[in-house]
Amino acid sequence: DIGATYRVRGGLALIGGFAGGETSEDGRDPATHRVLLNGDIDRNDDPAVKASYFENTTHLVTVVDPTGDVLIDGLALSGGRAERTVTTTRASGGGILCESGSLTVRNCSFEGSWSSYGGSAIYSGGPLRLERCRFRDENNADGGAVDAVGPLECVRCDFLACRGWEGSALRLGALANGFHRVVNCRFLGCQGIWGTVATRGPIRMFNSVVSGNHGTIVGGIYMTGSYLGPQSRALNCTISNNTSTDGMTAGIDMRTIDDSYLSGCIVWGNAVAGRPRDLLAQMNFGSGMIARNSCVEGWGTAAPGSGMIAVDPRLSHLTGADGATATSGEVATLEWNSPCIDAGHIAPGPDYFDLDGDGPPPCPGGDRGRRADGVRPRSR
């Protein structure tokens, strides 16, 4: 039955990982006692053949009556298919459809779902928090393995080989208040048109890697639209080896955003087909951007900023032993002799590092390394 779905009401939780004898949630083990929700009714899914998904379940999980917070924890979800041809439901959210209300998804894996609009894994119309989740081979005719209309908080998640139009991994909506947060996440080997992460609202991205992705226009991060509110920030991120075929910028495009901030980042090796690997190939920014203590290929004295360098950061482990894009177990790091080790300086100052909006935490200052994957590299 393609219309079959697990319906979760507001205020309830759907939790996996139990063997059956536990007396509390703490005793479960999702890795050992795997709970799989699979929409592949005919067991014939082929990510390269969209027609193989036509008989699949439309939404694996649907949040209904969202009058309270919903938690989904410890599940594996695959094979959902949200299509425009299904007239009774939305064409988003093949894995989880939550049109309104607050949703938290924790310790879950998503693989091999389709949508004809956005959010093949998750569509969320309200506040969404993702923790320690993995998204792989998600397919979208329009945008986003995760399509978040409301504010997103994404912590320690991996997005691997996802495909879509706008934001192949994340498509984030415009916000009247607040900002999206992406912390300690990895975006590897995704393919689309307008970026792997595409946002129409303010975003604060911290300690994350965006590497080895491809987009027709932008390969890495795409920020679009003029908006009022908090400053968009990229802090301690590595944006590297992304490619574009027809655009101007392969790394990070924030040219329509006048108020943006880049600090402690590595932006290197991003390439546009048929063009030199210069600053524009790495990033495109507005006149009001503030850049500090980062390593950006092609950065020159004419560009604004302080503490900037344009020297090969000597990144390693961006690809696996097989030459393919790194998997979640292969973390981008800095070589022992990288010029980025102990080259940054983060000192107390304006509210640049406030990720949660309640004021900056205490910071002792001193040298910090410009980082790959947000982890302080070990020198030999």
C-alpha cells in the first residue's frame, strides 16, 4: 500500500533500538537492534532508475496533529517516494513529512528516498533539530535531502552522495526571525545545481566540512536573497575541492548577502570548469563581508580582511583509499606541516561567535589552528 505510513501525533516519540527486555530507553542499542522502515514494496529500488521507485510508499512517517513536540530516534528509513503524481499527499518528505510543529530527529539514518519537490528524507514546516543522523543517496527532483522551511539546527550529521536541484543536501527557508545553525557536519560527494547547502535565510555554520561536491552553478554553499536579521557566519569550516560546470563560484557564493562573516576557515581547491582556480572560483561575496584568520586560495591584498593567507593548507583524507570522495569514517585533516596549524587567532570581541543567540561564551584568546573538520590538528 503506497499510502501506508506511520502516523505520529504531537507530543509523542517514535524510538527504535530495543531488543524487547529493556526497562528504560537508556538500555536500548539502535546499532545492534536495528529498526528499518523500508518503503520499497517490490524490493527493486535502483538509485539510477527513478521508475524503480514508482510503487514505493509515499511517506514512511507522517506527523499528524502537531500540537506538541515530536521525537524520532534510532530508526533507519529508506525507500520513501513523494511524487507529484500522488494527488492525495504532498510531493515532499519521502522519509518524514512534518508540515507544521516542532520535530527532533536523532540517531537516524536515511538512504535512497525520492521526492519530486524537496526533502526526500525530511520535509519540515516548523522548527527542526537533527542530531547524529546520516543521509546517503537521497534524490530530489527539486531540492534538499532535508527541506527545512522553519529554523534548522543540525548537529553532527553526515550528508553523503545526495542529489537535488537547489541544495542537494540542505535547502533552508527564509526566516522572519532567528537563523539556521549547522554544527560539526560533513557534506561529501553531493551533486546538484544550486549548491550542496542552499539557504534563503541567515545561517551560522561552524566546524563543518563541505568537500568534493558538484553543482552546475555552485558546488558548495549558496546563500541567496537579501534579508534583515542576524549576520550569516562561517566559522572554522573547510570548503574544499567542490566543482561547478557553468557558474562563477564553486566554493561559497554569498554575493547577494552584504552582512556576512568568515573566520578560521579553509576555502581551497574549488574549481569552475574552463576558468582559473582564482578567488572568484573559491568564493563570491558582497561588499560588507568581514573575513578574518582564514586560508583562501587566490586571496590578495586588494580583498578585505585581516590575518588572511593564500598558501596551500595541505589538506589530507579528502578522498578515500579507493580515490572516491571520503566517507563519514574518513575525516578531513591537516598535514603536520600545514601552514594553517596555530595560524589563526580567536580573541574575545563582538558577537561573531554566538551560535545560539544568547551572547558570546567566554574565550581565553590565544592561537588557534585554522581547521579541517573543526578538529584541532596534531602536529608531529
